[in-house]
Amino acid sequence: MTQKAPIPLEDFRVGQSAEITRLVDDTTVRAFAEVSGDHNPLHLDEEFARRTPYRGRIAHGALIASYLSALLGNELPGPGSIFVSMDLGFRSPVRIGDTVRSRAEVISIDLKSRMIELSCSCKVGDTEVMTARASVMVRTRKRKSAE
């Protein structure tokens, strides 16, 4: 995989956006359960999950949130940025087999603190399943020293 070069803070603009798409399949949900240690049967056991209000398995909320981490770390702002905070809300469950479209848009840039604030969302089709606001620290352009 080719890694993108870091983009300096000065090159970002309000309104700039990026998007990724991920399939939530059984393998991914089970791998996330192993990595996170969250073995809630609502995510892993179809028979158990059928007896809940969801009437079937759903993905871990933290798995869906991790797609935003991938988007912010790989695409916008991208490599070299530091995830500082996120305020998120879950709107609707994500089911096994759903395709999640994650999007982030720059809503403010603070040159002094080197922070970018982004409005983020995850959707399955036209249904918003998660919304978030994220703050990310980005490196600035290297200045040449005076000689």
C-alpha cells in the first residue's frame, strides 16, 4: 500500500471533504470482537440477537466509529495528523452485510493551535447511522531557517 505524503495545515480549506466506503461483513465483526475484547452476543450470535429489539445481529458501534479513524488518519487530514477528540452519536444500527459510507468535511481551521475541526457522518444508503465532530492536530509546513 502506497502511503500518501502528509499535507501541511496551510494547504487545507474549509469545505474540503473526503469519503470512504466499507462493507460490514461477518469476518470483520468477528475480528473486531477479538481485537476489542467485546464479545457481546448481540454482535456475534444470530439466535441471541434475533430475540432482541434489533431482531438480528448488529455491528459494534466502535467498529463503525473506527471507520472515521481510518478516514481521518489516511485521507483527511491524512498521514501525520493526530486525532485529539471526537464527540459522536449513534442514530441507527448497522447490520451485517451493510455497506457504510463515511464522510468528513473540514468546518474550521485554527492555524495557531494547528487544529482542524471536522463534521463527520456514516451512512448506510440514505440512512445516517452515526454523526460526529472531530478535532485533529495537523503539522505545519516546515520553515526554512534564516541563514
